[in-house]
Amino acid sequence: MGKLILITGVSKGLGYAMTEGFIKQGHTVIGCARSKEAIEKIKNSFSAPNDFTTVDVADEQQVEKWAVEVLSKYEPPDILINNAAIINHPAPLWEIPSEEFSKLIDINIKGVVNIIRHFVPAMVQKQQGIIVKFSSEWGRSTSAEVAPYCASKWAIEGLTQSLAQELPVGMAAIPLNPGIIHTDMLTISLGESAASYTPVSQWTLKAVPFILKLKPKDNGIPLTIPG
């Protein structure tokens, strides 16, 4: 039986790849992204019952409106994937403008919490569902010139493991490191060398079945998608 999977940040990169992968396997995807143009293209590629909406996860009012609409039409998601994130342009921490730092925190941390606040209560009421928050290699280690991104992903690790202790039996919250994949975000931080890492198409072949197999017993455990 197909699962209902909610994914944020579906316009490109891992979000788009997962959307395509899950739909190919017969599951239904409810997704959002900030770009209205990208959402229109996705709607043309993946028809109903898949459902896509322009939402900025950093804007709680937009998230709340989207949650009301989704939960009025569908059951609570079987799997909720907090994927939407941005990375800072590489620089020493003291050189990163406050506006850039704030935007990253608003999307990478507050955006995740906004999604949790407005979707997870319905999942808790059913005592069912897997909540995946994408972490990073830089959520468990650090590098120079990506301090804001590291801070946000270390926060996701702690936030998720704390949330895991609050969920009822039958649910799970999992900080999931997707691995190092050749995406636009990786190119921002590594430049041309990003191309030497795993292509998104190859990553999807392992990531989609891995996520589908997550169970309540995985609650609170930091996991990594196999390379």
C-alpha cells in the first residue's frame, strides 16, 4: 500500500529527487518549495493525487495555512521529511553578513520547527508516522567557512533527538545524514570539486528505499544513508 509522504524543499536537489523516486514507487507526495515557478513545473510533471504548493517554510503563517489545507484533504503523513535548507557562501564567520546568517537560521531551524508545529500534532493524535529531519556531515563534524550551516545542522541533531523523547509509542523522529551528494548546495561550498561526489540520481536509488524502511524502533537514532 502506498504511503503519504510530505517533503519540504521539493524544487531541486535532494527534494526533487526524492519526490520523483517516491512517486515512481507508487507513493503519494505532498510537497512545497519557495519558488512559484518551480512548483508549477513540478505540478506539470507529477499529477494528482500528488499535491504541490508554494510555501516558504520560514514564514509560519504560510506553513499554518498550508497545513490546514493539507490536513483537510488528506490523512496525516506517514512520513514527514524536513528537507528544505540553504547553505551560506563560504567565509569566516565574522565576515558573514547578519542578514545571510539570519536567513539561514530562519529556514534551516525555524522552518523545521514551523513544519513540526503545524503537522506533527495530527500525527501524534493518530500515534503514527515517521518524522525525518535532514542533518548533514556538518551536523556531526565541522569545517572552516561554513559555521552558520554547521550550527544549523548541529541544532537539528539536538532538536530531533529531544523531539524523539516527546513522541508517543508508534512514532519516530530521526536525524538523517543524507551523505555528501553533488548538489547545487555542495557546489556553493566546495566549488568544482563537488562534482567528484555521489550524483543525486545514484543517491536516490539508496535513499528512497532506506527512508521507506524507517520504523518506530529508529526513534531518536542518528542515521546515515548508506554511501
